[in-house]
Amino acid sequence: MNETPSHRRARHRRSRKALAVGVPLALTAAGALAYGTDAGFFGSGASREASAAGYAAPAWATATADGFASVDALGQRGTYGGRGGRTVTVRTQAELEKYATAEEPYVIVVAGTIRMAPVGKEIKVRSDKTIVGAGTSGQIAGGGFFLGTGVHNVIIRNLTIRDSYQGTWNDKEHDFDAIQMDGAHHVWIDHNDLRHMADGLIDVRKDSTYVTVSWNRLSDNNKTFGIGWTENVKTDITVHHNWFRETEQRNPSTDNAAHAHLYNNYLEDVPNTDITSAYGNYARGRTSMVLENSYFQGMRNPVTKDATATLVQRGNVFSGTSGRNESGGTAFDPKRFYAYTLDKAADVPALLRSGTGPRPSIGIANSTNGANGSGGSGGSGAKAATTLTVAKDGSGQYRTVQAAVDAVPVNNASRVVIAVKPGTYRETVKVPSDKPHVTIQGTGGSRKQTVITYDNAAGTPRPDGSGTYGTSGSATVAVEADDFQARNLTIANDFDEAAHQSLSGHQAVALRTAADKVFLDGVIVTGDQDTLQLDTAAKDRLGRVYMRNSYVVGNVDFIFGRASAVIDRSVITLKKRWDGTSAGFVTAPSTPANRKGFLITDSAVNGDVAAGSFHLGRTWHAGGDASLDPQTTVRDTTLSAAVKAAPWSDMGGFSWKDDRFAEYRNTGPGAGRASADRPQLTDAQAAGQEVADWLGSWVPTAS
């Protein structure tokens, strides 16, 4: 294979202003930004085990793996890393090595960039460790980690590991890997950014097994991800939701794996760059591979197999690929080993562009300073949450969600988690203003498994004869209490427009918020017109909302209101009207002057609708109020062809051009250049329109 010149061009990577403290992980492990996958980018199964100090440990410190790393085997019950051990923060190589090589379990938080000396050094990690980056700041430069024979129960998450490259593309002299394991088992590698190493980004060698590699970004490398280096057929490995970009070979190369399950990965060969793919997924030797719902874009030889290997393909998408694309033989059923839910292959590029790599949410709270090693797991000393359980079948404390809300004490001072077991709860729910600090959380493995739904519309008559519900009153779930959170569930309004054409008022809200500090994390909010109402308690009251890792589905003004709201790393799904036509508006802000409106960032806008049929928004001066200054900014987001070339619209006699509507660095077929109909922020303007600018001093924290 030809060697690329050693003076390969530098690649500009944009710097983004992050939240000052990060947003700790959702309470579920290794899932995805997608319909029905585990709740949230970070998945299911997080422990609620208390720390040594007697307080609940942060979720990122207690999360457990999915895939083969979750399987009980070899005397190990799943993979949970350093859970139960001390949480320490490290800032130097010496501190990192001290705790990573210790006998006892640790959760090790890497804060800042650690530059390895000598270059290429791989710290020999021992069993029962979680090594996690603090927000997006945790980086290992010029070295990596090695897991030797018998090492087990290790989690490596949320780190950037980079730059041991020594100037030779096909380097055979410097075996400098980001993560190498020889004979290890029960290892979870999740949400890392791995790039530009002298040798492999990940090497799973010499009978290493029960390994899961998920939600990583692998780029700018030659020998990217190798599995094998053994004559035995023992390795069981899951590789899902990883983005391979500008990587030449081993994407991955899988040799003599007993069970290799690859799904929902995105392999992208970017045209006109220094790196050209040699091959994509490769089943070698006696490997048994199942390859599902992955997306291959521009790859040469996207799927190859040896004659001795078995490879079953299902549901993959190939766009602009060439060369070998092979399958053959019978493989295995991954569901014999563990449960999983596939995302649609067509959604994978958008999901992984926004969802892979380090999150600003992991590894911040509850850590002690590794420099002095003091204390236990730390923590603020806040009272642990009270949990109320809801189950339709009577196995919980309450049968309805509203009954659990009613049981929350008035003016409660601490967090109450309403844990809702899987099922469809046909009811309306109201969290009144005098019940703050409430979390409603689905307990299933997927956000689709717990559904709260009802079918009121604005024109639906109230049963007491007092008129109709009106738009706000139609909400399935209404939140009027500050510091509310929803997680790992679906909130729907299933009003049937076609069956109620005689009804006046088809607006049908699924979720209405009229409060401050509302955190919507890993949810689906679905309806038709006016799906998600993001409001405030009053025009002169602040109402901040942070929505992450979620879906919003609708067609007309389906994100609307006067709140200061961020929709981050989410998917906005455009839906046809009741009669099958395609036309609609994503947002309808009614922002007060001198306030922030709606910010959609690092997300995707798509759906099964006609090209050029949807506006990104229109200006809503509620009640004809000329003092309002509506705002929507859509930035760093993938726009499908459904978005109109002139994406903004007037409403009620008010021109959008007199208000605040703009884009910045959007991509996809629905994106466009700056024009009078399509204003774009300058870099300087965009620097003041980041997540932190919207949220101010509030740092959303999963609880």
C-alpha cells in the first residue's frame, strides 16, 4: 500500500465555547441519539449505588456497558469499571499512572491535557478502573493505554487520545497505540475521540474478549482498529455507533473473532483529501460477523471477507462506494447474548456526526483532587433523591404518573425521581409550580418503552362543559415547576386530525413547559401541530430549557413559545400533515425583547416529507404584541432537502426580517449560502450564540 507523504496537511478543527462545568451523564448506559435506542447518548443500566461518603455517585461514575461487555462471563458480571471505588481527578502523567496501575478500583477523571513522556508511552492499566475525561477537556497527547493479560472490568470514556504520529504513514517502527489490549476481558471503550497515532487507534489482540466499542470518533489514521493477532477463535466484541472518518485501513479488520457484532457505524471516506480508504469492515480468518444498519459513504471495498469467514449483512446503506461488498455463510443471533435496538441506517450519519466523541457532560462532579488523593468520592453533600415508582400492573407504588406527582410534598426542597416502568400511560400529567425538583424517568432499556400519551386538542370540549382546552390546555404533560427533568421516555399527543376535521382548533401539545431550569434528556416528544410548547411562567419571567439527545416530531409550529431554549445534539423529525401533504414550520418563537429565544445546535433536521416543503421557523408575535423580538438560531446542524431555500417566514403581519432569525455553519442538502433570505452569523456573532450564552449560570446536571 502506498505511503502518504509525511508532510500531510494539518486539519482545522473548530473550537467551541463549552459549558463551564459540563452536564453529567444521563442515568442510563451506552445508548444512542435515536428513536428507541438506550436512553440517551450514554445508554442504560447506570447504578444508583451510593458513594463512600453516603451520597449518590454521579451517573457517569456508575454507568455500565452494553453489548458483549455487558455479558456475565469469566467470573465477571458485566463491565462497570471503578464503580464503588474512590473518584479522583488527575492532571499529570504521574497522577494518572499512580491510579491507573493501582490494585484497588478507581474512577479516574482526567482534567486537562496530559502530554505523555516519552512519546508513545502506554500506561499499563489494571483491573476495575474507569478512566474518563472531564467534559471535553480530558486529553492524552502522544501516548495511550495498555491492558495486559487478565486485566478486566475497565472503562475508558470521554477522552481525546491523539498525536503519537511520527511522520511515517505506514509506520512499522513505532507501535504507539491509543488503546491496546492483549488478553484482557470486559472492556468498554465509549465516547472517545481517537486520532493521528503512529500505529492503531484501537487494537483488540490475543484473545481479548467481552469488549464493547461504542460512540467513538476515529479519524486521521492508517491502521485504525484491529481485532485478532491470534490463532484461537475466542473474541466476542460489539462495535456500534462509531464514526470512522479519513481512515485508510482496519475499519475494523476482524481476525478469528468468535462473535463480532457491528451495527449502526458510519464509515466515511471524504473526497479530495490526503487519505483514501483501502477497505472498510473486513471479516478475516474464521470470524463470524453480523453487520447491521451501518452506513458506508464513499468507501472503497466497504465490506470484505475471507473465504473461511462468515458474514451476514442486514439493512446497511452504501452511498458512492466501490469495489468489494461481500457476505456469505450463516452467523449468530446477537440477541442470544444481549438486548439491543437498531437505529435506521439512513439516520446514522446525522446521529453520529452529532453524537460521537467526548461529551461536555461527563466526569465533572464528585471528584477529589488526585494530587493529594484526599477524601472519598466527594460530592456536594446534597440529600439523596427520593424515588417514587410507577407501574401500570400495580408492581410499583402508584399506577399512574399523576398519582406519583400528587404524592410529591408541596414546596419539596430536594429531588424526587418518579421512576416509570415500561408501558403506555394514557393520561394527562401536570407538575404544578409548588412541586419543584421533580424528575420523571422511564426505567426501560429504550425511550420508546415508556410512553405518556393523550389526545386532547385546542378545540376539544372540556368534560365539565366549561369550554374547550385551548392550545396550552391540550398538553399531555404540563410542567409549571422549576428544576424539572424528564429522561428516557416518550411524551406524545396522538390527537387524530383526520378523524376530527369538524373540530375547530387542531393544535395538540404533547409537552408544555412554563418554568425555569427544565432539562429534557434522552426523550421523544411527538405530535403534529404545536408538539412542544416551551414557555415561561409569565412574560417577565425567565424560562430556560435545555434539551439534549432527544427527538422532536411534528409539522406546524411544533417547537414554539417564549422560553430561552437550547435543543442540542438532537433530531428534529418533520412529519407529513394528516392528509399526506408536506408543508410546515419547525419553530415559532415569541421571545420577549432582550431575551434569548431558540438555539438549535449540533442537531439534525430531517423526515419523510417532500423536498423544499418546510420552513425552519416563522415569527410569532403572540396576541399581536409588537414589543416581542422572536429569535431562532440554527447552527452546526445537518439540514435535509426538506428545508426551503428561503427558510424563514412572516406571520400575523409581522416580518421575520425585523426579528432575529439566523444560521451558522449548517450542512446537508437543505443548507444554503448567505443571502437576503438566508442570513448567516459571522464568526464573531456566533461566538456569542453558544449553549452557555443561553443557559447563563445554570449548568444542567442529570439527577
